[in-house]
Amino acid sequence: MRTPTPKHVRARYWRAALAGERPATHEDDPQCGLYKLRMGKNAPWRPLKITLDQPYDIVTGELTDDEQLIAYLGDSVRCTHIETICRWWLSAARHPITVDEYAALMAEEHRRFRGVNLAA
């Protein structure tokens, strides 16, 4: 039976980093959690959430497909491209943030982009 990765395992790196530990960072192994990321040298911090999509059968609890990493940059970018997630991860891994800090960065993004048509 293929079971979903438990939440405490998915968040192990992030929780350790928030606690001030320096867990090993591997370029090709992005870790779930909340981080802040700059897209350029003088760019503002942006909120980054890396999570794991876990399609499962609600009756058996067994995975119905492979787990897949998904990264959310702010509330406007959803990325499943592993190379992009790895690149973002390397820049953000040493900048874990709390849930409250993530919410504050999201609110700042809303203020900054209010009235901007991102689709144009």
C-alpha cells in the first residue's frame, strides 16, 4: 500500500530551520514549507510555499498517483516544473518564515499589486 508522506515528515526541514538549526540543503531535493524569496538583488521579498500534492483514495487512504511538489510564489504563480522549484528552493532554503510572516508577505503582495492587471 502506498501511503501519503505524513505532514510531520514533509515539514521536517522547515521546522528545523525555523528552530535555528542548519539542516542540509540539497539542490535537487526541495523541501516543503514556507519561505521568502527575492527574484533579484534589490527586489522585495516574496512569499514562497512549497507543498506536496498527494492524490489519494478517501476510502483506503492509499495514494492514487505519485506525489508531486507544487510551489506557490505569492498568490499569482503556481509552479509544478521541478527545475524551477529547485532553483527557487536554493534561493529560499535559508529564509524559512513562520505562518504569520507568510501571511504578512501575502498581504504586502496584495497591497503592492492592487490594481495591476497581471494578465495584460
